[in-house]
Amino acid sequence: MTEEEKAAQAARTRSKLMEGLARAERALFTRPAPKSARSQMKFLRKREKGSTKSLAARLGVSCKTVQRYLSGASTKPTKRLQEALVQETESEWQPQVRAQARQRATTSGGLVIKFRATLGFTANGSSDDARMRDLTIAVSPSHAALILAAQEEGATDTDLHEAVAEAIADAYFRQAGGGCASLEVEFRDVQRLDFEF
């Protein structure tokens, strides 16, 4: 595999990690987030303390564009603007619900990670050898704390990937204190990845 292919694979994995964490947070919402462009604009402007200019900068559009949606003159955003509205609205929606779930995950509950990916060690033909696996694994609160902190701090692809790989390796291969502690885990070719709080 060339360096370019490895970089592309790492980018896809990070995207799946971030999407998986975002889906897990959306599942926590007790009320649906605003759906129309106008209601999303109104909600986000409130979060920006009423500043149209600040909201326009956040969304990467002009102040006039924001005003057109707020007044109802425009109702159908471009694909890029629609994606930005959804992402920004969901990132601000019900912050206390998300904060409570994150607190539980990092102190007592941990996370559940469901995935289909190549996982294992180079173990020369043992059952721990790297191969495609379809698993659901509960990871400890300490690992959940590392993963969520890495996400919040905008960790690099490699750091976030390593945090998830270590959490999975500890829960799946090392839970009984087996002899795999010094081996480096392979976690690649991620086809599906979901988290649950």
C-alpha cells in the first residue's frame, strides 16, 4: 500500500469515527433538532447571541444570505449550506443531554463500540491474528474518556484512531490480562463503526 493510499484510508477511518460519535450523540436527543433552514438559522443565531455577522462567518455565507433565510425569503439552501446547518445545529442541540451522557461514559458507563473492520495482532496463525471481524465491544470509562477527550480537542487522525484501537484491543484481547499486552493491535479497513453511550 502506497503512502497516498494509507493517507486516504486514514482519512476515511477518521471520518467514520467522527460520524459514529455524532450519530451516538444524535441518538441521545430527547427532542428532534430543528429541520427547516429558517428554524436552524434562528436557533444558531440565538447561540451566536443574536449576531447575524457571527452566524454568517460560522456558516461561511454572507450576512444577506442569513437574513434571507431568517425572513423566509429563501427556503432551499445549497447542499453545502444545508450540510453546514445540520452539522452546526446538531453540534449545539441539547448540550446538557450530551454533557450528561459524556459524563456517565467517562465515569461509570463507558462506551459500546460496534464495528466491522480488520482487527488483531500479528500472531502467526493464532485466533488473535489480524482478520475482518464484526464485533460489539464495551470499553471502559477510562478509554471512553480518552476517546471523547481526543474528539473534543480535535485530535489528529492517528491519535483518534489509536485511542479507539487501544480501547478495542484492551476490551477484546487483554481483558483477562493475557499475554498480548506488549503487542501492537491492527485496526484498519473500517467498513462500519458505531458508538453507543
